[in-house]
Amino acid sequence: MPLPLEAVLFAAIGLLAGLVALKVLPEYYPMARGLTVGTGLCAGLLSGLVIRFTLADGDPVVVLLLTAVSTGLLTSVLARPDLAARHGSHRRRRG
């Protein structure tokens, strides 16, 4: 797969990770939404390129899956569950 196409996919993975983090756990990300989405974007591009060059002859599907996992981990660094619990703004799931 050519690098420009992979870079677009890495950016899409990063944007998706940032938006999902804000949608699923908004109380864990009290800072500006742009910071979370921007961090997801940068994490997707950076981790995708590092993984692509590390696994030079790797399967593109494996590269994309590893990029998604590492982007999720890097985006979660911004999470502040301690602030959400202190302010009592976390949602309780009924089940």
C-alpha cells in the first residue's frame, strides 16, 4: 500500500480515536475537545508511521490494527478519571 494512502488511514484512525473518546467518556476529558481530537490525530500519524517502518514488509491489516491499538493507548493518556470522580459527573451504568 502506498505511503500517502496509509497516512490518510492513520489520520482517520487518529481522528476516530479522539472522537470516540469524547463520545464514550466525555467526563474523563475535561480539557478542550480540540486537544483530545488533536492528540488522537497526532498519535495516529506518529504511531502509524513508526509501526509501518518497523514492520517494513508487514501486512497492511496488521499495521492498521497495531496503529489503532497504539493510538487508543496514546489518546487515553489525557484521560482524567480522578477529576470525573471528584466532581461526580461520571455516568453510572444500570444493568
